[in-house]
Amino acid sequence: MYILFPKLNPIIFSVGCVSAHWYGFMYLISFLFSMWYAKKYSKKNKIKLSEKQIEILLYSIFLGSCIGGRIGYILFYNFTYFSKNILHIFYTWEGGMSFHGGLIGAIITMLYFSVKYKKNIFEISDFIVPLVPFGLGAGRLGNFINGELWGRVSPNFKYSMIFPNSKYQDIEIAKMNPDLKILLDQYGSLPRHPSQLYEFFLEGIVLFFIIHFFSKKNQSIGSISGLFLIFYGIFRIFVEFFREPDPQIGLFQNIITMGQILSFPMIIFGFIIIFQSFSYKK
């Protein structure tokens, strides 16, 4: 009746106590792709950065987004826990990253380089934005392989998936609903939306084609960055209706998630940037 989660090993291989995970491998591939494509794209974009400057820029944005992603998760999603367990801030292998925090970290990095290279911040962001969807899609595939960040319980959706890792959370949910208890006893876990695949499709594939379609046009400076903010915000808000909220936060007013709250300002700033971009000419 439902789709069973494929038995995927999140570990590619292990050598002694060191293991290579698919999740990390996905980000490695996306970074290498971004480095290759950025050098190729710079010739068409006419941003006038040397290959060395592009490498430094991408390495710095990667580092800035990682630091921002960790800080964002701590502040937005689990501040109470980390305020009581300070050392766990550095336990990055346990997971805990926020896209919106990573975005802020990337923006701060680009601001620094816009001053250093004496360029408009939107010249740099328009150059970087087309590289982002590939990494977003790869990351969501990594989430799926890990069997994490699954969707909400959906027993009436025939394409729902049984995620074994959700069992312990499902036990608490099933206590409140006898029908769900029957499903839990039958399948071991409750059927849920495969929201990681929804995000992979929208944030990775669809967003990639939207950004690259418009980036080929002679757009004004900042318009590509604004489009990215708008469409990512819309896609994220949409998918959050199918994604299981973080258990330590849940839903605000039983309606909206933290991810949706953080995505609304993206859409607003996206429109502001596009309107502002009309005053620039390439």
C-alpha cells in the first residue's frame, strides 16, 4: 500500500574508525561542480575575476555558509539546548545546520569580497546564485539517503513512504490515534511524505532551470539574486507544509513552521532587490 524506504547505507566505506558518508560526499561533489562551473561561467558573466580570486571566493563562501548554518541552527532552532550544552556547539557530526543561517553567512562573506574586489555586492551574488541549486539538490539527496528530515504523517497518500528512522517519533504520535497505532504495528513506522525528494525536485532541479533560464538573458544587476530569494522562499514555504516540523519547536500557533517564518523575509527582500535592480545597467 505504501512505498518502503530503500535500504540505503549512509556510509560509503570505512577505514578503521574513519567513515565516508554519502551526505558529505554529496557536498563534496557539489563544491567541485561549483568550482568547475564558476570558472566556466565567469567567462560568460564578465565578472572579471581571476581563477585564483574565484577559488578564494568560493572557499570563503563555503566556510561562511557552514559557520552561518551552524550558528543559525543554534539560534533559530535549538537555542535552549545549546545554551545549556555549550560544548555541543562544536559537535557538528551530530547534525544541525540551517539553510537560512548559511545564507546569512554567505551574504556576509560576499559583502566582504565586494569591498575587497571593489564590486557591487549584487555582481558577486548574481555570479554565485546559479551555482547554489546544484548544492541544495545534492544536500536533499543526502538527507534522503540518511533517512532524515522526513515528511509529515500521511496515511491517505498512496505514495507515502515508510521511514524506519522515524519509528520512535511515530510511537508518540500513534498514542493519540488508534488508527495510526494499527498502521504502526503493521509497518513498524508510520507512512510519511518523502519531503526530501520534494525539496530535491523544487530547490534543486526546478530552481536550477529557473535561475539559468533568466541568467542567460541580459538581466539588470541584482535581478538574478532577487529571483533566487523569491523562488527559494516560495518553494521552501510550500514544502514545509509536507515536512515534519522540528520536534523541539513544532508549529507556531499550530499553523506555521520556523522554516516558513524565515522564508517569508526572503521573498520580500527578493522583490525589493528586483525593483532596486532596475536602476542598474550591465
